[in-house]
Amino acid sequence: MIFIILTVILLICSLLPQWWVRYVMRKHAKEISDMPGTGGELAEHLIEQFNLEGVKVEQGEHNQNHYSPAEKCIRLSPENYQGKSLTAIAVAAHEVGHAIQFNREEPLSKLRGKYLPLSASLGKIGTSMLFAIPVITVVLPSPATVIAFIGFSLLLQLAGAAMYLIILPEEFDASFNKALPILDAGDYLPKHMLPDAHRVLKAAALTYCAAALANVLNIGRWFMILLRR
């Protein structure tokens, strides 16, 4: 029974943020007929307004919304690139916010490039160690040694997930110090839509955090499997 309770708690804590992000994005993804332009067009306009030389906008794949500093490219999902919804406009402004960070060489712009690759590496190493457990139990038959090996593996995975939390300041800056003031001051949205835009921008900023919690769910799943053994 305790395993079931722990599993349910882990599922709720790990998946709820992802559900909330998706819910907010979908809720405000309805087309607004009198919206002056699409998300892609707004991004192009803001690139020109802020003199972001060399930055381009492309239509990406489904759910692909990001700024690639190496390519100097903003990629928006088809629904945000072509759409005239509140989500499309807010997400486009958020990604332009990242482009502004890199263009100004702000310290915050270095967080993603520094910690996301490290996060991926730690996660892969930790997972690979778990697959090596059958070999370790043969080579190192001591139960204490095996437990320490498993613990170190899970610790690496948790450290990898924690890397996502480190980049939150960069995401919140793109949303609330860049995108929201732009949308407010530029009259791109009616004033009554700004509170909803704030929610969409919060969801955009928390996307990486939701991904981190999903990683924690995977770690917890491994932990439960190992405990049962």
C-alpha cells in the first residue's frame, strides 16, 4: 500500500505542472479574428524594432518553440507561427525576449547553454549506471556497495533534473522583463487581455521546470522498481 501511495503522490507532483502548462497554452490558443498579426509576424516586427541583426524566424515542428543562439533563429510551432491567438502572440514575444537577452549579452542568457547540456549528461550517466546494476552485483557482490552505486546513480539523475531549476531566472526574465513590457507598451494586445497574457508567459517560463519534474517522475519510477527488488 505504501508503494501505491508514494506512486500516486509522485505522479501528482510531477505531472501536475505539465498539465497546467498545457492547459494554459490550449485555453488561450483560440484564434482572435481582430488580432493584427500572427505570432511569426510579431516576432519579425520585434526583431526589426529591437535591431536584432541576423536573427531570423522560422516555423518549427509541433510544440517546438525556442530560440537557438547558435543559429540566431527563433522557431515557433505551426500553430504559434501562423496563429493569431493570445498564446501565439505571447509565446512569440517570449522567444524574442530570449533573442534580446543574447543580443545584449546579458549574464542570464548564458544559463541555458551552460546548464542544459550538463543536465542531459548527468541524466544519461545516471540512467546508464542503473542498466549496469546486474553487472555490478556480480563484480561487487557486497550489498552495501550495490546500494551505494544505486544511490549515486539516482543522485546524478536528480542533479540533472535540478539543472532545469537553475535556468528559471533566464526564463522569467524573458517573460516578465522582456515580453510582458513589450506587449503592454506596444499596444499589441488590448489591456483586458494582459492578465491572460501574463498567465501564458508564466506557462512559457515554467516549461523547463515542468520538464524537470517529469524527469523526477522517471527517477522515482526507477527508485520504486529497485525498492521492490
